[in-house]
Amino acid sequence: MRTAYNTLPDLMLEPLVRNALLEDLGLSGDVTTRAVIPYATTWQARMVAREPGIVSGMQIAALAFRLVDAELDIRVIVPDGAPCAPGDLLMEITGRAHSLLQAERVALNFAGRMAGIATQTAAFAAETRGTDARIACTRKTTPGLRIIEKQAVIHGGGHPHRYSLGDAVLIKDNHIAAAGGVREVLEAAHAVTSHMMRIEIEVDRLDQLEEVIAAGGADVVLLDNMDTETMRRAVEMVDRRMITEASGNMRLERIAAVAATGVDYISVGALTHSVRTLDLGLDF
């Protein structure tokens, strides 16, 4: 758990939570709660883990409750990035029952999904133990939720890749074809790229890698959809002249073998695009 990155400014998260609350409240608000529960009723709610995992989303869940009612008393018991077991108390919220019920589903939706991402990331990261390989996420995120989904990856012990297209140069096969070849595309990238920005280029064959090494100018090479033995040979060819990243078909059962090839990073789209929500409940 890297505590320096465990939180983001609420200012960055508030638009996401506000939109989710407005979506859930609809045009008429919580008509059920208004109909059956007196406004002055107060409760204590307890967010509880119903299965083991890595906690994430506590910050954004707490924000959901605060945006509905700033007078709620919110106490986070298990912080983002920490493990949880079935039955563990994660958060206590005390205050007006109307407010608790209005924020309940949005808070659980965020917390459950983020904890699912963190838990899946931790499972992938565990397969790299004993190596220097790091697990990284991709841009295959839920539209509008990238900032918190990448944060959840960090909570699970993973590393963020590019946040957006503007973060780094990543040259793929279509770029190479349009530019006329490996050397041409690297020269073109260098001509317009700041010295502060890394250049990464994708290869899926060893002869392409030979071209990249001969041309020079790349900081990172993406070894895409290679079988494990070919990847091992590619890492040997690079010989630390570039950072190596493995990508494509990165299933959990394959990660240990890929990490053992000596690659620096293993990027996994499934951390965010195929995750299962962790089962959390809010008990009153």
C-alpha cells in the first residue's frame, strides 16, 4: 500500500459523485423514504465487507454521504488500500435516516467497484513476487471514471499507465504504417516531442524489435501479444537499453511466467474493463 497516493483532492472527485447522486435521485428525489420515514429520524449505518479483498473507494463513498448531508458524522474504519475480511466494519455513518438512504446506493456502487479493481490488481501483483516486474493498468476504463479507477489500481499495488493520450507518445502499428516505417516514425516523434515526455513504440515480432534497436530513440518498447519464450528473447535483445512492457493476453494464470522473462511492466486491461464488484453492504 503506497500511502502517498491513497487520496485525491475532493475537488477532483466531487463532479463524479454529484452526477451520480443527481442520476439516482431523479426528478423527484427519494419518494419512498419521504413517504414512510419521519424526517427527524436518525440512524447509524455500518458499511461492512461481505467477502475478502482490498478496500478502495472509501474516500469517494464518504464524499457521497457528505454531499447529501454535510451534518452526517462519517468515520472511516478501514482506509483505502488496506485488506478486509468478511464481516469487517469499513465505515460508520450517523445522522438523518433520509440522508443515509439517499446516498446509500451511490456510495456502495463506487466503493464496491473500486474495491473490486483494487482486489483484482492485488491478485495480479501477487504473481510478480520475486521479480522486478510491475503491474500497470491501461486506458480501458469506464468512461468518466478513469481517475478513480486508476486510483483503485494504485490501492491494489499496481501502477498507472497513461492517464490520457497527452501523457506520453505511444507509437502503435497503425502509426508506423502511416509514417512509413520504424525509423521514420521515431524521427518524426523526436522532432516534435518535449524532452520531458517519453516515447514508447509497440512491436509484436523480433524483427520489428531489431529495427527499433537499430533506429534508437525509443525510451520504452511495448512487447505486444508475444508468447512467453519470444518475450524472453526480446528482453535479452533489449538488454536494458529501453524499458520493456508486456501487453496483450495477460491472463492471471500467465503473469508469473511473463514476470520471470525480466520485463519491467505488465499492462493488464482486465484490471478495469473486466472487474467484478466486491460485495459490500450497508447495515442500519
